[in-house]
Amino acid sequence: MKVLMNGALGKMGAQIWTLLESGKNGAEIACGVDIGADGSDPRIVNSLSDFDGKADVIIDFSNHAGTADLMDYAVKTNTPCVVATTGHTVEELAMIDKAAESVAIFRSANMSIGVAVLADFAKRAAALMPDADIEIVEKHHNQKLDAPSGTALMLANEIKESRTDATFVCGRYGHQKRTEKEIGIHALRMGGVIGEHEVILATPTETITLKHEAHTRALFADGALVAAEYLVGKPAGIYNMKDIIGKN
């Protein structure tokens, strides 16, 4: 499996690049793309258009601002794409959905298999405890831009499949009682925390806490490679972690 790594010089791109160099899961480097490429590594070019070779799949850990170029390239070259970047606008998400009409696209706010399992557990718990209050607490490093995180919103949306009338409340301020239907989402930003996500379900008589903690960014790189391997050969469409764990 030849991988075109988009965002090769970023933190996550570098993690995946190391795995590709080691040949993990039988993967190998087709090319790296990064706007910061300075020519010191001939395997990394500045833009997708600079690569005229063949790749089996694209892994994107760049920036959501490049969505248009990425989707255009994927469709033009008929190359499946794992979109691991977060923070997309509504317009950019529409671009991804449009591209998926022509090519296989894998998109997830979190590339961890463990987080996918957490989301499944949270959804089932919410269905089995219809009267429980639900709160989501997420923690990340102090340089993270988006709040709440894409993963926290993914968890909330998964729970909402069991609580269709739920509303999201991001943080709380003022003097207003919690409503029965809301899902609270709270973002903490501190130090070098890689990522922690906690789903709390509480009734007057008991509390269940479901938690996932990332110890190293390598887990996201591992998940991205699993997603890439899964995507190769798939027909056009949108895929996600639920497809991998068999919960769609």
C-alpha cells in the first residue's frame, strides 16, 4: 500500500511518516506533501500538484483550509483519502461529501480505535439510561485551537442518535438550571495533554463514567494506517471508524 502523506511535516504527519518508513502494515511512502517542504528531503513536495506518481491512498493530517485542493486531487486521480484533519467549516464538509460521490473518503474527528469504542459504549449507555444526565469533559494541550474538540462533538452526536431530542450546551455561565434534555460539553486546555475524553452519565442513584486517555500521538498514527488499509479498494462513499468496528 503506497501512501501519499499530506501534511508530512506536521506533528501527526511526522508520526505517520516514521511508521511508513518502517513499513508498518505493509505500507510504504509514495510521497509526502507539506507547504513547509524546503527540498532537504526529495520525497516531500510543496503541493499535491507537484506529485505526478501513483498512490493507493492519501492520508491527510494537514489543515482544513486545504480541503478544496485535497478533494479536487482525490477525485481527479481517483485516489481514496483518509481525512484526519479537524475543524472543517460547513462548506468544507460539503466538499468532502461531494467528493465521496466519486471516490472513497474516510473521515473521522478522531483516528483512535479506542475512541470509536468509547463512542459506541456512550451511545448504548445513553439508550439504556434514558433518565440520566449526560456530561462530556474533554482535555487537551494549551495550543489546541478548536473548542470543544472534534472528538467531543463526535461523542455528543453519537449519543444524540439515542437521545434524538437532546441539545448541546458548551460550557455553562450564569444562573440557569440544567435542562433534562441537554448534553453538557466542557473543554479544558492545559499543559501538554494529548487528549482525554470522559462521558459521565448520572442519575439520582448512580453514576457511570466512561473515559479514554491518549498516552501518545502514535495511537492516532496507528489508527490512520488502519483506516487507510481499510479504505483501499472500497467503492465511492463516506466511511468512518464505525465501519471498522462494525457498528454502522
